[in-house]
Amino acid sequence: MDPLPHSIEQRVITDSYETVYARFLVKLTLYILLVGLAVSLLFRLVEWPWIAFRQGETAFERGQYLDAAAFYERAAQKLNAPRVLERLASCWLAVDRSDKAEPVLSHLLQQHPGHLLAVKLLAGLYQKTQQPGKAIPLFTKYLALGRKLDPPAQLQLARIYRQASLYDDAAPYYLQAAEDPREKTVAEVELADMRSWQGRYDEAVQYFRRVLAIEPANRQARLNLARVLSWAGHYKESEDEYRRLLAKP
């Protein structure tokens, strides 16, 4: 068989190289596309929960709590972040859906027992439904972790003990809350009221006078003081306090 002319042989070789190169380009393009698709899918798997969370934050700030709850629920499917569950529970509480808020907060405390805001929110839910027996253990478990309560939590726990008629347990937390200037007045007034219910009139008078020494215009404290003085048999002092009330607009 006669050999191919040189020009034809050269063309065959060139075509062969071009075919191989074209196939290489096709394979490279497919590879790049597949890698891009994989990266895109991975990005979506990692990023979409945070996108849902940010959408929830936007709706929450606008007061659109049901919309926000839907976004937070989507985010919670992948994110094990206390903030997501805290926000979700806050949404349900805002629309008065305690039946949905309770399991969310319970789940949050199972995962993060030292989450004080969750303790306060769930305890507040039980306060509202007159279940102090469920609220108290939330605080005792938190305190057993060696954590400390902030003044609002101290005041809340005092009120829960009072709701449960555990007055002597409530008193120390009222006193602790009263050390904070922002809670001082309300804590001392409530403590004084509680002592008056117990018939401990001298203590009640002491706390009311302490409040009035700082806030002489506090009409509620003065009215309660007048009542307690009357109950204690100090009628002249009670009358004086009533007169002070009537003399001020």
C-alpha cells in the first residue's frame, strides 16, 4: 500500500489533535459546571438557614410576628442557635400563642439550661396561667448551675413565690431586686404590701416610709401606708396620711 502524501498525513494528524482538544474542552467545561453546581448546592445548604433567619429579623422588627415565626421555624430546622429559638418563642408570645411558645422555650432550655431570657419568658408564661409551681423550678435549676439572676429576674422570682403564697421565700428576692435603683421602688412597695397581707404591719410601714422618704409624691405608696396604719390601729397616723393625699392633686 502506497504511503499517504505528506500534506494529507499532516492534515490527519492536525484533525486528530483538534478532536482530542475539543473533547478535552468539553470535559473541562462539564467538570467546571459540575463543580459550580456542587458549590452552589453546598452554599445553599449552609447559607439558606441564615437567609431565613435574617428574613425573620426583618419581619420581627416590622411587627409581622406570624411571618417572622415562619422564617424562624425554617431557620431552626438547620441552626442550633439559641437566638433563633428565642426569637421564635417571642413571636408566638407576641400573638398570644402560648401553646406554641411553651414547647419552643422548653426545647431551648433543654439545650441551653443557662439561658436566662428563656427562663424568664417561660416562667412568665406560667405566671400568666397561674402555675407558679411550674415556674419556680425553672429558676432553681438555673441557680443550681451557679448562675446569678439580674434584678428583673429577682423581682420576677419574688412575684412568683408571692403568687405561690411562699412569702418568706419571696422576701429575699424583693430585697435583692430593691438594691437596683431601677427596681427599688416597685420591689419595696410590693414587699410592703405582701408583709401587710401577712399581718406584719410594722415591717410594711417601714418599707412604705422608706419609699416615701425618696418619693414623697408616690400616691400609691402613701395610700397603702394609710391603710396599713389603720389596720395596725394607728388611726391618728393613718388619718394624717389620708389628709396628705387629699391635700395633693
